Amino acid sequence: MDTLTSHTRPTTDAVITIRCIKSFEYRTCKNLILQHVNLETTTIGELKALVREKIKTTSGWKPYLNVDFDTIKLYTVAHGHKTMNLIINMEDDQSLIYSDDSATLAWLGCENETELSFFNREAYEAFKKNPDMKW
């Protein structure tokens, strides 16, 4: 039997995707692929700082500089179910929003090929109240 891709790399050398969401209404999102992430030692706070730094220093991210990214939420894990909403997983905020900046990614259940959404919490709460898509 073939090994699942989520288990082919050790938790000390994982690849994760960060879905940086600029606008929920317009579904504006850009993926940042992070390689060689140590899920055992990297905390949510460290991940937030790393992604903010990548946005500031990597070309192509200028439209995202004005977003106050402050919240990380699980979008999907490899070989797991995906949400029907194309921009963000709107289910179960209690357990899927990672609000403890000192928690490690492995402790929260992240594994190789996990996708996380990074966004502004205030914009997300406004979108949940009125989840209309604009074009």
C-alpha cells in the first residue's frame, strides 16, 4: 500500500501552505508555500511573524501589505475533507481558529501538506454576518 503524502516527510521537515486572505467578499487570496517547517517547534506566533515578514520582503505581495493579518485558521489537512466555501473554512471556529500563539503546529494537529488560512479577524467576523460574494 502506498504511503500518504502527509506521512512521507517527518514533522520536523514539513511543507505547509498559508492562504493569505485579503478580501473575503471578492475571494482575494494568495498562497504562500513554506518548506522545511519544523512542526514540532514552530509556534503559531512564530508562524505569524514569519508569514508577515515574507509578505513584506517577497516580490508580488505589495497588495497585501495593507492587510492586518492577525488570525490563523485550519483550512484543510492532506487527504482530509475540504469545505464548500472556496475562500475559507467557515465551520467550527472554536476548534479550528488557532488563537494560542504559544502552541506548536504539531500539537494543534498540523502535518505535512496542511493548509492554513491567515486573515484579519474583524473582516472575517463581518463576512460571517453577511457572506455575500462580490465580483
